[in-house]
Amino acid sequence: MFSKLDENSTTSDEASGVNEKAIGFFDLSAKITEAITVYPGDPSYRMEKVVCLETGSPFNLCHMHLCNHVGTHIDFPAHVLSAGKTSSDYPIDHLIGSGLIIKVPDSSRSITRDFVAQQTILRSDIVFFKTSNSKISKQTTFTEEYVYVEPDAAEELLRKGVRIVGVDYISVDRYDAEDLPVHKTLLSNEVLIVEGLELENVPIGRCEIFIMPLNIPDMDGLPARVVAKF
């Protein structure tokens, strides 16, 4: 059973505090619907019935049309690197491990190097940033005004030795950063990226994180069900 707790019930130690009330599993994945936010130019999700009970078929069957970066998804190095590794190169145990959900002040318009440097991040952590993006519905039109990761903050995350970085909107890079410096910095160093996290009703602090993409080989990115256990 998936639990949800109000953020106000968490401890004041935002980086590594343990909230005794935050016990259980939390679903960090956005619902995939035909209204889900997509990056400009990406194909939208849609579903059509192939056969259905109502028309006399003995079963229901649907055809889903979706982008491999729809909703909550994981980016592999091949997303931005011509010879980069793909989904085939990462076993499932690489996508499960010790995690940290960090609250970024709502007043922050970006995740900065100084902010990252102040956090108690351990080597090989899976680090997710909960920002004011979490207040933006994932079932609405795209906005260019979202909290992103600064390029030097990405360098600081490398210095701290993180394994995976996640954010609560559909890109780690600033919207007008056409060369995708944060993607390239992280993915060229095999730090994977999770985008489109749903963190509004998720506590902060240390937890175990499970990232479970669809089992499709040779992909540059895949939709994923992401779960935290506190």
C-alpha cells in the first residue's frame, strides 16, 4: 500500500533527518494520461482501443502511443551522447539504492552549486530535488518557468559522487539551454537522470529508492515507476 504524508510532518533536518511518521512506500511517479505535460516537440501520449467488450469482443485490448521520455522517466547516456550507454548497460540493481530527497526553498529559481555543497550527500546516493516545481500539475501545458539545475551545481554533484540525480519537472536543464550542459555533464560521467518526478506529497530525508523502467533494450530513455521507502 502506498502512503502519503503532508510535507509539514517532516523533521527540520531536510538533508538527512529521519521522520518517524514517514514510514512506508511512496509513489514518486506521475500518472500518464492524455493530458500529461510533454516537452515542446515531444509526441503526446494517447491511447486507442483495438477491440473492446462493448463491441462484442471477448476481451479489451488497447494500443498506447507514447514517447520514451513521457512522464516520470530515466535518461541514459545515449540520450545526448552518440556512443553513450543505453538501457541495456544498466542492471536493475544499479537503479535501486540509498537515496536522499532534498527540499529546495520555494523561493529558489534554480538549484545552485552553493546549495548542493551544503547538503549531506554520500557517495553513490540517488539524489532527488523537491522544488516549487512540485506544485505545478503534471497534467497541464508545459511552462518555461521551472526550477532547473545550474551547470556548476551538476559539477558539484559529480564531486560528491552521486549515482543518479532526479528533479520534479521534465528537464534538469534550463529551458533555453539548447546545448543541454547539465545533461551532458551528468550523463558523460554516467550519472543517470530521472525527470518528471511527482514529489508534492512526499516527505524529505533519507530513504531507499527504486527506479523501475520498462524492460526495453537499447533505449536512450524509458518511462519508469519510481518508489521511495522510508
